[in-house]
Amino acid sequence: MDDLRAELAGMMDEAEWDWLAPHARRNALLVVDIDLDLLEVGVAIANDNVSSVQHWVNEQLVYKPSTQQVSDWNNTPTRRFTALIVQPYVLIQAIAA
């Protein structure tokens, strides 16, 4: 588990919307609420921790971006996010402006 956590931590990076947009188009983007630990969510998804992930989804703390969000982000292609790839998803978390 610690190895997975370390591996995912090493894969976290900042990304501009331009880079993330193709993942939104293939419906593989998940937005992680700013109050959650992005790494913790990534580890839970990678470990198939259904109860944790389902709880976050039910609480709307992890969700697919809305059409409006994607549209807004398309208008600001340099908007930055912290991103983490956990196949088949790309998890993103907004970086405070």
C-alpha cells in the first residue's frame, strides 16, 4: 500500500486545461473536491475501495465535470489543476487562483 501511495505521489503534477480537455472528451475526467486529499482518492480508486469512492460520489466530492464546467475551462485553457492519472481516469483538483 505504501509503495502504491509513493508511486502515485510521484505521478501527481500540475496540468493546464489544454492538456486535460481530451480526457474530458473521452469521459475519463474526475473532479476531486478541494477538501479531499487527491492522493487519498487516487489510492482508494487504485485499490478498488468501493465504499470510500461511493461515499465521495454520493456526497458529490468526486464527480465528472458538468458541461458548464468544461465550457468555462475551455474558455480559460491555461487554468491549472493538480492532476493524477489512475487508469482509466484522470483525477483533477482545482488550484486556487
